[in-house]
Amino acid sequence: MVTRQAESRTPRERYRDVLRRSILDTAREAFVRDGYEGVSMRKLAEKIGCSHANLYLHFKDKEALFDCLVEESFDRFGEGMRKLIESAKGDDTVKLVRKLARAYVEFGVNNPSVYEFAFLLRRPGNERADKPHLAYERLRALVRRCIAEKRFRRMDVDVASQALWAGVHGITSLLILRPRFPWADRDRLIDLVVDAAVDGLVAR
């Protein structure tokens, strides 16, 4: 569906949008495949088929391009979590936490480059402090509800949220980074990790 705003854009503006998207998609693939040091702006320009100078009209340097991909990845991940929560509003709160944790792993495994940029890849010299993003804030809000409803044991919200996050992040990272490992049945493995993480918080 073409929006009125999109229709009002000039051909030049639309071309710039398409080129920017192409730059981001090509760079994402290159960074995941070759690592940060293995990517250069000149190589990216050649791959995309645009001039070196044109690339710099969109991103001032490789660091800015990489950081843009990190933020985009967090946004996509957070949006995926939001849609799940919206679709399961009537669910039991603990059941929703299990669903969210399971969806977290599935999203990461099905979108490995997005997950790697959000949580695994780092660029040299990046001294920005890690900050909570939407995906974590959504999980934290659910955990807070579980504690308030006495479904989870009374404990610090961040400790509980981060313990749960650590569990699902661990299995997600392993499945992405070690795809050739002789894993047992993947679904059963994910379910066991999620259940162990959530059951450890449930009030008895």
C-alpha cells in the first residue's frame, strides 16, 4: 500500500530512500560475514554499485553505519516483542512471560543478523554504555506485573528480569553461533531452557 506521504516524494527522494536501504542491507550482511574490521566503505560502494562519495552522503563513516544498524536491530527486535504482547493480552501473566521468552529465542534464531547486531557484534572503540532497549523494558514490565500479582516470588524486578534474559540470551546465542553443533531436538531444548528460567521465579 502506497501512502500519500510516499506519493508526494520526488523521484530523487525515493531513490535516496532505496539507496539507503540497499546500503543498510548490504552492510548488515558484510559485517556479519566479515566482521567489523573486514568491511570498508569503498568495498560496500562497489558491492552496491554506487560511488564512494555517494555512500558518505548517507553515513559519515563506517562507525555511523554500524551504529545505525545496531539501533535498527534493537527497534526491529522490540517491535517483534510488542506485537506478541499485543496479540496475547488476555493470557495469564506467567503464560505470557513464557510466550515472550520463547518468541525471543525464535526471533533471534530466525533473524540471526538482527540478533547479532543487537546483542553480539561490537565495534572497536565503541565506549557507549549499554542501555536498556524496548525488548528489555517490555520483559521488565511483565516481570513487574508477575511480582505485583504474587505470581513470581517477591524479589528485585531487575534481578528477576535479567536472570530470565540471561537464560534465553544464552540459548539464542548458542543456536546462532554454533549451528553445526549436534543439538538435541531444538524445540524441546528451547522449551526446557525457558521453563527452567521462568519456573525459577514462580512463587510456590
